[in-house]
Amino acid sequence: MNDKMDVNTETLGESANFVAWSSVEPDGETTYHLELGAVTVHFFHEEWIELLGLMHELEAPTRG
């Protein structure tokens, strides 16, 4: 019996310092991952949607 389970991944976005990617787990659930340097934060779908909403509300500060 083969115990290896393949996980499908997709890069959602990438910058010089960060990467966001998703994976479809063997049970069919999609999880989202945000790599911030040495730290990776993992989200379930509902959490990811909430985070995207929060990020959309943020405005980059202007300098001047």
C-alpha cells in the first residue's frame, strides 16, 4: 500500500519577500498559506476570506 499522499499547490502571489499559496488537502479542503520570511501562517478557507477582507480595508500610508 502506498502511504504517500500528493497535495496539489498553487502560487497565488509572490513578491521579493513574501509568497501566498494554496493547497488542496487529501480530504478535499483548500487551505491557504502566507509565507512571511521565516514564518508561515496557515488559514482555512473562511479565515482566508476574512483576511482578504481586512487587507482590502487597509490603506497604504502616504509619506509627506
